[in-house]
Amino acid sequence: MVLRMIVICVMDRKDTRSGGSNQLIWIKKRLFVGLFLAVVFALAACGGSENEGGSEKARTVEHAMGKTEIKGTPGRIVVLDTGELDSAMSLGVTPVGSVEAVEGLGFPSYLENTDSIEYVGTIEEPNLEKIATLSPDLILSSKLRHEQIYDQLSRIAPTVFTETTGVTWKGNFAKHAEALNREAEAKKIMADYENRLRGFGQAMGGRLGETEVSVVRFLPGETRIYQKESFIGTVLEDAGVPRPPSQDVEKFAILNASSEFIPKMGGDMIFVTVYGPEDETTQQEITTDPLWSKLDAVRQDSVYEVSDDLWMLGIGPTAANGVVDDLETHLAEG
């Protein structure tokens, strides 16, 4: 139809002017432009049909807050927790916006190429106005973190929540992948993680079940001894690494562990992380206590400080692989 209209237009113009070489050149130029535009319009129309029937088809994602309709493959993502950030980056999606765990601390250091991501507040206080200005087509978070503002977020963009965070990181990753329309990529990532764990197990050989690993975290005003119902607890269990009796229980952590709990921090190896400025955490208080120096791991010089971003804040497949890197360094190679 477009081509027919162009030809008619050319013929009408020819009828109103006298013949000659100039007229012929003019007609050829107009015909060329018309044909070019016709091809462009036709290709655009074909592209639109493909999107409407293929990747742009609306999908309904069930999640912790109900059901959300998402069109196609989202490209402008806002994430409101560190686990969601790890999930997106692991899947090759750089969010347009993300919160910080604590204002001023930035994004987890183990993640690369985060310079283009806009800060949209903290986990505790997301900036809804800033989120809205980014025009996202998907927002990811959890009911645990942001149930109270779900309705407000949903008015900005399609929003998908998992129930909680931490120990559920694998299920959360699968849900994030579903929302992002990248389920095949997620399955490959988790298969690679399983292969990585098998490689670690082979490198350890018979020593795998012989080394009990303890995990202690120093925070401002608090010390935590991590147990099995945590992100790091699941990774250690996946790796087949045994835990001391005090930590080999189906609970999250021993919270607010004072110096009297130091014997429960013992193991053949102790991995410690520090969250926040070191001079404000409990690290100095615990590690200068006489009970600390009596622990076997301390006496054997088997205490290792590792990244809090990886072991505690990551809560996703990239962080999990980073933890396995540390286990290989200190257990397999050591």
C-alpha cells in the first residue's frame, strides 16, 4: 500500500510538469526515497509482529505477594536488596537502580561493572521518588524487607517479591530468573555451581569430612555465630563441610554472642567476617579475650578473615561461588 501511494504521487507530479532530463532525475530520486521508506516500514512492521507474538508476550509470575503480569524480558530493573542485586548481575542484567545495605558503603565489592547503577536509598529506606524517575519495568525485593511499601512499588512498575532472604537464596534466584525471563540461564548457572562443588569435593578427597568449619561475624555492638539456616550455612552444607556441634543445628545464628559464647566459636578452622568500621565492631573485644586464645583454631593459626560482602551480604550464586573460592584456598590448597 505504501509503495502504491508513492508511485501514484510520482505519476501525479509527472503529469503537472513538462518533460525533460531534470524531470526524469527528480522522478528517479523520489522513487528511490519512496522505495527505501517502504522497506523500512515493512521491516518495522515485521519486527513489531514478532515482539507481540514472541518475547513481548505478557507473562504472569506468582510470588509472595500474589500475581504480577510482566511483559516480555525486562531491561530496566530496580533491586532493593543485595540478594536481588547478585541474582540480576549473575544473570547478566545490570540494574538501573539498587539500594545500598548501608548508606555510603556502596555495592558489594565482589561485583564488577556496577558504576552505572543509580543509588535508590538503603535497604531500610528505599527512595520511592528516585525509583520512579528511573522508569523501571521490573522491581525485585522480598516480603521480609518491604511488605509495607509493596503497593507503592507496584504502582511504579511490575513488582515481584520472594518471601524472605538468606537461607532461601536458591529458590529466590529461580524466582528472580522467572521474573527476568531468564530461566534457562539460571538453570545453567546452578548446574555450573553444582559442578564447582564436585570439583571442590574431589580436591579435598578424604579430608573433606575431617575439618569442622566455624563462622563468626563481628558487627557494631554484636557478635554472631552462624548456623545452618543462613546463606553461608547452605553453601558450607552444599560443599560437604562439617560444622562444630554448636553450629550444626537448623537455626539461623547465635545472636548477641558475648565473651561467654567464645567456646561455641571453636572449630578446626574459624572464618570471620567484619561488617562496618572495625573500630566500632566487637572484633577487638572478642579476639583479645583470654577464652579466644584457648581455641584450637587460634592456637593452630587457622583463623581466616574473609569478605563480609561475599559470605554474608551476597546471598546469590556469584557470592556462593566466591565462598567456594575461599574454601578451595584455605581448605583444599592449604
